[in-house]
Amino acid sequence: MAFARPPLSDSVTAFLARRGQGQGLLIGGEWTGGQGETFATVDPAIGDQIGVLPRGGAPEIDAAVAAARAALAGWKATTPLNRAKILWAAADLIEAHIDELAEIETLDQGKPLFVGRWAEIPGAVNQFRFFAGQAMAIEGQVIESSIDYQPAGKKMASWTKREPVGVVGAIVPWNSPLVLTAMKLAPALAAGCTIVLKPAENTSLSALRLGELLMEAGLPAGVLNIVTGLGGEAGAALAAHHGVDKIAFTGSTQTGRAIIDAAKGNLKRVSLELGGKSPMIVMPDADLELAIPGVANAIFFNGGQVCVAGSRLYVHSAIKDELLKGVAAYAQGLVAGHGLDPATQMGPLVSRAQAERVEGFISAARDGGATVLTGGERFGEAGTFVQPTVITDVTPDLPIVREEVFGPVLVAQQFDDADAVIAAANDSDYGLAASIWTQSLSHAHRMADAIEAGTVWINCHLMYDAALPIGGIKQSGYGRDSGRAALDSYLEWKTVCAVI
């Protein structure tokens, strides 16, 4: 099956001419091509090359960190109001270019256009607006100390200040590039930090357009630097760099471990949002008119390429058949195609390699005795599409139950006892998110308290707000994006004591 790509808009064509031909490094306020090595960025739906980007490595990271370090004192000294004005102007520019950004994101990542246009790009706008306000809400404390050995006739005054952590290395993944980049940049900039951004090699284009817009918004040269390249080269160099004070990373748990190791050299701060295997528990009293599309959307949205995707379903035996029938019908009704086609409801996975990985999980599950209720096959001329899939009759030890698949694959299991299902939901190395579907207030509260996850949704899934902290526990990482907690992670405490 082949899919055609609709014509690109004039603005995206012009952007690709500017940044898609090897001029994708932003260092010290200047766009360059680095030392000349490049790599291709590809439209995953059809496999065509859409541009080439600089393959930055250690030299480019060195230059970017130096530029960020040089800009730090000036940005730190910028008043909170002026930082807020720039962040708000950035939000306005993102909103004004929302159609162009959504098209770039779809072209590069494959997601249906509506996902970026109506969900993720507005989410990026909200990040910048929320943290524009937070920039003016940074405060310390005056503390009445009990120090009683100051000189005679003197007194002790004590207070705390919040100061930026310094130069931040931000490394973002390929599944929702623009909004996840905004979740790193907005709080760091509000705090007064300067940044070196390493976008994912599969999906760097929207970060480059965002860089242009931030410069247009008035961000001083060197405050944001962008180095495109491969994770094992540019990403590794950034994580290990002694000129970086903090790494903010979203991605796989395996890469998160490598970043922790790399950060040991200068004991840089690290925040990690890592993998997930989020359970969804559907109680017998659930509103199925709400639960069926909610459960389906939780796993099939963006082709399941969502860190908090509801990939493990636990459904009470009394409603199992009805729920699974409804979810399977939802899956079968999704329209696949090129993400730029307005009719498309599910696009490709980001690459052929990712599609093959997902296919491997499905094949291993079949070999392990599982039943594929619907879907389970790859398709498309470029081999990057995977049918929305529902799998039943699994055992808890199967890799598809325990490991993050990162594709449109739902694993369904039934239960009868509420305590047993909580234990099953918590029997995971991950603890990123979960959802509970019930009309019982008691069940909702008790189960939300008992589930080991950074976020618990009740009668919904994938609900985000810039004010709400997002992050995980266990091997899903530590630290938070969004909310006041994110701003705090880019600030250090300073205690001042004065004899007066």
C-alpha cells in the first residue's frame, strides 16, 4: 500500500530551503553548517528524503556550550519581567505560525496533522505562556535564624535566593518533538538558564523553526543554541560536557542510564522522563461510552508513540467482552494514511526500524501463546505503518506485557479482584502514568492512592496542562516537566547570612 504526500505550503517549502539544506546549527545567534558532515531527515510515511542536517559532534557541542556560557551572565541579569516578555512574545509567534509548525512536525515525524495542529502545538504555546508568568514568581525567603554567637551589639539577618542552575543541556525525543522541546526550554529560560538543545535526529525540523521564532521574539544571542546530530555523538558529548550544569532528558530508560553515567564527571544535575508501561484499569461500573473511546485513544493516539500511552489494559471480567469488542471496532475504523492528508487518523511510526521493533514484539507474543484480536501487521510502501493492535491471552512474563513497545499495541488482561489488579498494575519496572475508569468515588480515590505512578488519570487519559507536573517514579525517571516543579528544577538555592 502506497500513500501520496500532499503538496507542501509555501512557508514550509521556504523553511526547508533555509534550514533543510545543511544550515541547521544555531550557535551564538548564528546559523551555520558546522564542519560539513550531514545526515538525512526523512518523511516516514513514504520514505523520501526531505532535507539534510548538520551532523554535529563534540566540536559543535563545545562551541555551543561556550556560547551558552558566555550568554549566561547577561540572561541571568535580565529582569524577570523582560524574560517574561520574551517568553510571551515567543508564545504569540508559535501561535501565529501554528499551521506551518504542525505541517513541519507531521512531515518530519508522520503524525496526523490534527495531532499537532489541535493538541501539541497549542500545548507548546501554553508552556511558554505559563512560564512567562512563573518567571516573575521566583522568590526566596527571609528566615529568622537561631544563631546566637554573633558579635556583641550585632544581629544576624538570614535569607535565601533562587538562582538559575546555569547552562542546561536539553535532549528531546522524536515522538512529540515541539511540545516536549517547549517543556524543557520554557522553564529553563524563565529561570534564567541558557541552553544547548540537541533534538532527536529523526525529528529535528520543528526545533529549528522554533529557534528562528525565539530569536524573532528577542531572545539574546547564545541563550539558546541548537546542535543537530546523532545521539551517540552530539547527545553523548553534551551529556558528558563539563561546561554543562544540568541535563534535562526525555527518552528511553536505557539512554537515561547512559546519561546518568555521563553526568558523573562534573556531578551535573539530571532530570529524566523515561519509559512507561502505563496500566489502565476498567472497573465493572465504568461508563463504557466514555471508556471505550478513551481506552482506544490512550494507546492509538500518535500511533502509540507516547511515553504515557495506556499500553496495559486490565478490564473486569463482567465487561471484558463488551469493552474489547468496542476497542477492536475503534481500532478497525481508524483511517491510516499520510499525516498531511486531512482524512488521516493514524500515521506511520517514525521509522522503518521502529516499525520492525514493534512487529518483533507482536511476533514474540504470538509465539508465546497470545491471541491477536485485531491488527498485528505492518503495511505501507515504506514499511513504517503498523495496524492498531489488540492482544489478549497473555501471561505476565511476556516481553510485550513488561517492556515499552512504543507503538499502537494494546495488551488486555482480565481481573475480578480490585486488590489483585492493583498488584498487577504495580508489577512493573515503570511508574510513569496510569488511568482508572470507574463511576465509584471510593474506587477512584483508593486506587489512585495505591497505584505507583507519577500521574493517575480518572475516567480519562493523556490529559495535559502546563500547570500540571509530569514525570515518573521507579525506572520511569525522576524530576518533573511542566508546573511549578519544573521551574524549581532549573533553580538552585542560595543561603545568605549577614551580621548587621
